[in-house]
Amino acid sequence: MPPTKIANKVVSNGIATRRKTANHGLENDFNHIGKGIDKLNKIVRGKRKADCSPIKNKVVKRSALGDVTNNDDKVIDNKVLKNIKRVTVQSKVLPSVRTVQKKKQNENSQPPPAPVANKIVTRNAVKQVTNCTNQTALKPKENKKNCVPAATTKKRLSNEFEKDDETLYCTALEETNDSTCFSAKRPVTRLSAAAAIASAKVQEAGKSSGNISLVTHQLQTKLHLDNKEVPEGVTDYDKENYDDVYQVSHYAKDIFHYYREKELTFPISNYMDTQICITKWMRTLLVDWMVEIQESFELNHETLYLGVKLVDLYLSRILVSKETLQLVGATAMFVASKFDERLPPLIDDFLYLCDGAYTRKEIIKMEISLLRVVDFNLGIPISYRFLRRFARCSKTSMNILTLARYILEFSLMDYDTIHIRDSLIAAASLYLALRMKFVSKWTPTLEFYTGYKLNDLKSTVLLLNKCISKPPKEQIMTVRNKYSHKIFFEVAYTPLLEDQELF
């Protein structure tokens, strides 16, 4: 073989090997680039409430309280919506047809009288016609009152229980004048002022004569509607905020009186004697985990307290194994968030927090079982609502209120506090916070609004002080870390007191 051919063959072989190595290198580079893009997608992808929670490709329509079954069969398809074309219909008028434009009638004016055909004439109608025809513009003003009917209306009383025979069947149209039914403000005239004075005199006469129905009297005695006066030395918080709509000062006392009666219908017994597989320490760990859920999802505090209450009610009636205890806690928070939250977390969020220990069907079955045990009655009075009411009425500062919230939330993990009434433990936590800040003792205002004297609080205050004085443990540090933040005024670092310094 000539040397030129040998040289050309060597060169071609070298070029082929270089192409192979170059292609192989490019494939490796593309593989590395693809892996890098995948890592970037994992890092940059949108996170949900819980970190690294699975992404949902479906947009589900949910009701206000959430669907019990959380069925996500209904999917909104954006592609279908984009393909829909808008059709506009143009109205055409024939040139041969003439359109007659009528004057727009004023809505406030009275409609024109209907045409009368073969109307039966009565004596009363004849008298009215003759009286109106005889009147002229030159007649004195005193005689005009006989022809013009006075625009008098009967007003319904604001209280529906004080209706008499005349106002019982008044309709909504009878309460408005024809001249002012579309106006925002009713013009004040001499006639309206005189009518208001006359109605006030009638109401005063009715009250003085004791003309009250039996139903009204029974409702007043049952709901304590007439017991609005406060004793001397007590600041009337509701009276000061009577014009504030958001304070609901008209019904605040009655609402919390109802709560005081209703909390007796949710008793919790000592269920650890009957529970075989779980212990007090397991319940403490579960409540600490529920506090972490509330903090990570930024839920309301009412949701946390209701969830713990549902757990205690369920455990007091149903035997639970160690494996299903966390399922009960997650389901209780799921139900409580549906009841109290405007945008409750989805069921997938709780599945992720349980680290795949349970399935969707198991949570739904536990939800049905929990609602049946509590008889679907979720309006349970909780201690957090009582604490906010007591602090508002006593005009407690936000710093002291936050310390009382820390004491109350820390007591959720203590099993010895489950049998105490919510209103009592709320009052005791507020008193302990006042003593720890050296502000004041139990005032007559707090005694009136809470309904407890200082002697009623002593045993509960000592129990709460013992609860927060225990040395901290690493497994249950969520509440302490939460209230050690500047947002909560670092109240967890408040110096503790001895039992002798509390009273």
C-alpha cells in the first residue's frame, strides 16, 4: 500500500474517533444540564403552606365550611374556557317601523290611575267625590284637611315580642312613606317629630301599665335581658362601647351568660383510666404537635383550642390505639379549621404533616367518627374566648393579655386541667398574669364579669403556676419558643413567682 493511502486512512480514523468522543462529551453535558434544571425546578417551585408539600394540578371548588368528602372530581379546565367564543347579537330596526319614545316615568312618583269601566258606585265614593269637587283654591286652609288624606303610617316596634294586635300584621310596605321610600334619610318635619313624641309616650304608658306579654316576660327572665345594670365601683365596658357595632355590646353579656351555661354540657371525665394503649405523656406530645400545626399554617388560636377540646371529647368516649392517636389529632385540627377558619388547609396538607402515616380514606373515616361522637355540635365554649372577654372588660394591656395567653396555651398540654371549666381556667390565667406583672389583684370589675371570687380561683391558680414552673423538656418546647418571640413580647422569659407570693 502506498504511503499516501496509509496516511489518508490514519487521518480519517483519527477524525472518526474525535467525532465519537465529541458526541459522547456532548451527551454527558446535556445530561448534566438536564439534572441541573431538575434541581432548579425543585428549588424554585412554588411552595404551599407547609414546606415541600405536594403540588396540586387540580383547582377544586370548595364551599365555606369545606366538603366533608373533599372530592376533587370537579376540575376547572382553562383550555375549554379559552376556546369559547363570545357571540354578540346586533339588534336591527326596520326602516318602515316607527319607534315611539315614551317619557321615562319617575320611580318616586305615583303611577297614573287605571281606567275605570263600569265601576260600582257606592255612597262613600259619592261623598268623597262631592267633597273634593266643592273645594277651591280660595277656601281657607282649615277646610283642606277634610279632603287630603293624612300620610300617617304605623311603625312596628323594634322588639318583635312587644307587638300588639294593631302592629302584628304590618307589612314592610306600610313602614315607608311614598315620598321617602327611595331616599337615604327621612326628612324631619313637624308631623314626624310629633309622631315620634306620641309613640314614645305610648311606649312609656305601656311599660308603666305592665302591658307585656307572657312570652316576653319568660324570655327576659330566661336570657337575663333586664339584668343590664352593673354594681357600684364596676366600669360598664359594654355601655362605653354601646355605639360600636363590632363590639356587639347589646348582646355581649347575654352571649357569655349562654356560654357559661353551655360549657356544663361538655364534661370531660378522667379517661386515662379507661384508655389502655395511650398515656398522659403521649397526649402532651400530641398537643405540642397540634400547636406546631397551628403555628405553621398560621391558624387562629380558636382553632387550636377547639381541636384540643375535640381530642379530649373523643378520647373520653372512644378507645384509641397508639397508632391512631396522631390521626385523631390531625382530624380534630382538620375539623376545627373548617369550623373557625375562612380558608382552612386542605386534607393533603395534613397528610403531608403526618409523613404518609395515614391515607385520605382514613382521615375521612376518622372525621365522620369524630363528628358522630360529638353529635355534630362544634359550638363548644373554649377558654380563649372567655380570656379575651375578661381582658377587654378589665381594660388589660396587650402585654399582660399575651402572658395570660401563654399560661393558658401551656395548660393545654397538662392533662390535670381537662376537667376544669373553661371560664374558670381563663379567669385563673388572667389573675396569674396580673400577679406576675405586679399590676393589680382581683378587682370588683373582674369579679363581676368573670363571675368568680378570689377564693374560687386559688386551686386553679396554684395548678397553673406549677404547670409553667416545670423544667422545660426538649420534646415539648413549641409553646415556649413561640412566646419567646418579640411578636409575643417575649413573655416566656417573665420571672416566675412562688406560691406564697400569689395571694
